[in-house]
Amino acid sequence: MNNIKNTFSIKDLENLTGIKAHTIRIWEKRYNVLEPMRTETNIRLYDIENLQKLLNITLLHNHGYKISHISKLSKERIPQLANEIISDKSFKSHAISSFKMAMMNFDQVLFLKTYDKLLSEKSFREVFFDIFIPFIQEVGYLWQTNTISIAHEHFISYLIKQKLLINTEKLQIQEPTKHDKVFVLYLPDNEIHELGLMYLNYEIQFNGYKTIYLGESVPIDSLKDVKKYFDNIIYVCYMTVEPNKSLVNDYIKEVQKELLIDNSEFWTIGRMVESIDTKLCSDNLLTFTSIKNLTDTI
């Protein structure tokens, strides 16, 4: 447990809760809602208990409660009230807050309890779109701002992957109902961010199509081999960080030359698509800005 990050700067709290550091300082000074520790140089540090309390306060505040009223509530009453007022409107933010706490504490029990509660009220697709996608986006931001470590990101990503694999397996035992095309899903060389591609694999199978999931870091030469076995292939490539901006257009040109010489199609999604020259796009080479855009096209 000694390696778990259990103290946070005020900037960390801002990143995790969405409440500006200036506002946190005001709430702390005027209403004494948090009890920070201080370093020898008088820098504020906050523990996990303060983080949990601020997440609950944020929920109450967003729900219309004034901070002056919240500050008068007992330590026990704040989380009770937060649970009582959870509605469809606030359910999403509450679930994401719980997942954040699970991630920060490496607490898989909290993750599973939160997930099971979500699944009792929503379908897996709704949980992924409404909760997991915005949560994953927040995790990326928290990692970029050094609020969390790579260990936090890998821990929570693995738990989400588990749920994706379980739900995908349920679809894999069913025969495809549509046979006019086959989807081949992969990540390009040196790309390891797999969650988005895994969900697309689930979604495409949910829509009745056969998929061939190749996973991470697949060279174009290996993709050519699939042509020996299937016609009407749609290659789905998820580009989060690779190929980088300077190489992505050369990569697309190579795809056109090696893969799109018949009636195959190439669909790509991810952060790097923003750097693709639109002149390279065509009827059989499509780019997508979001998972929803792509799934709507299936």
C-alpha cells in the first residue's frame, strides 16, 4: 500500500473533481470543508479522505446545494445525501467518481460493485457509451497532467478490458447473421492503446458481422495475408498515437497501395486521424472522429 498515491496537490484535486483550485481554496478558507496537510514550505497536500469528500461535495453542489449549506452537514451526512440524490442526471458523474476512487486506491472491489450496480440499470452498451467512454477520456487527461501514474491507467484499463472480453465472448458463440462483409480489426505498429478497438469488435459483432481481431502492433504485410481467405474486407484501424503526425499520411498511402487494390475498405479512427490529409480519403477509405460515428455507419 505504500506505493499507492495517497496525497494530492490542490491541482490534482482540480483535475480529479473539475473544481478550480481557486474555488477549493475559498471553500476551504470560508467554510472549512477540507482539512489539508501542509509541507514545510506551506504547500497544501490532501489525503484520500479529502478527495472522496470533495467528490461528494461536487456532486451536491452540481445538484443545486449551496456550499454554505453543505459545510454545515456532518462528515457522515455528506456521502449519505450524495447517495440519496443520485438520479439519472447525476448517476453518470457519481459512477465516474466511484471509478476514479477505485483507480486511485487500486480497489477492484469498488470497481466491480460500481459496475454491477450500473449493469443492473443499464445495458452493457449503455454503460460503455455513457460511462466508460467519458471516464477513459478523463483518465487520459489525468495521465497527461501527471495526476495519476501509468500504473493507475493500466490497472483500470485492465478491469475494463475484462468486462469487454466477457461481453464479447457472449457474442462470439453466436453465428454471424450478416455475410456481405468481414471486419478485420487491428492496431498499427507500436500502437498499444487497445480499449477502443476492443469495444468496436464488440459493437460490430453485436450488429451481426464476423470480425477477425488481430490486436496491437500489426504490420501491413500481415494484413495482406487475410485477403487469401476473405472477400469484401473492411479493415478497421485505431490510431491513438501511431503512426505519428509526420508519418500518418505515408502510412495511409501504403494502405491504399497494398490493401485497397480490390473491393476492400479501410476505416480508421483515433486521435491521429486529425492529421490525415483529407485528399487521401475516398469511398473506400473513411476516417471517423468518434466511436459513435463509426458504429452509426456499420
